[in-house]
Amino acid sequence: MNVLFDLFNDKERRTLGRLGLAALLALAVFLVLFTRIRGGLEKDRVAAVRLQDTYDRAAKARDAAKSEWRRWEEAGRDLEELRTGFFYDDAGGVQALRLDLQKIFALAGTTITDLGYGYSEMEKEQVRKTVVTFTYTGSYAGLKKLLAVLEAFPKFLVIEKIDFPRTGSEGDLLSAKLAVAGYYGI
């Protein structure tokens, strides 16, 4: 390599030295800038990962909120269905409940005596309740059929109480006092 330098004169050697020094200086500047840019890129990458994580959490929260909103809308539809299909209408009054009970007794094939009506307001729940009490006299199978018809009836009727004054032992007929509640409004 010295032989090669011997071929150059002093002016060319100084020029080559300056070019070499400029190249080293450019390389040093390049390395400094490269490390700084690389560090900045690393910070940007970390920030991008954080932003992506934030976006993912926000998307999950949005999806959860949409799902919750759909459930509330469905609950509203269910409530409206309850109002119209299962509860009695205030405008029809107790007459609709009486007619439904006659249908139930006819479907069960039973004769009911001692019908009594009690009314109460449930202000907190915004519901009005009518309790119908009656006495069933017959066989256990007949009572079972009556209860099955009551349970299958499409309106919201609740058996609140059953008392057995006579249990039907010793060959007697079974006697049961029932209290059935029908609800108005919601």
C-alpha cells in the first residue's frame, strides 16, 4: 500500500488525506445520527405499541357498550311484551281477569265456589294487583289439572297461597283454598 502512496505527489496525498478525513467525519456524523434516529424510532415504536393497546382497549369497551345497549333494547322489548301479552290492561279492569278464570276453570273441568276478590296497589312497582280467592273441591288429579292449566295460561297469574282444609284422606274429597293474583299495568 505504501508503494501506492509513493506514486502520489504531496498535493495529491494531502487531498487524499482530506478526503479520508472527510469520509471519517461523514462516517462519524452518520453513526451519531443513526443512533439518535434509531433511538427515536424505538421511542416511536413503543408509542405506537401503546397507542395500539389503547385502541384495542377502547374497541373492546365500545363493543361491550354496544352489547350492553343491545341488551337494554331487548329488555325494553321484553318489558313491552310483558305489558301487552302477560299483564292485564287497566282499561279492561277486573272483568278480563274474571273471564280468564272462567276459561281456566272450564279447561280444567272444575266447578269453583266462594270466589272473592281483593285489590291492592303496589305504588313502588307501579302495578295494581287483584287477588282472587276460591275453594276447590274434588280429587287430587283434578287439582293437579287445575294447577297445570293455571301454569300454562298465557297471562301472568300467580298462585300466592294454597290451604288444605280437607286433604282427601279416608275417602273424602280434597278441599283446597287457593289465592291467585293477576297483575295490571307495569
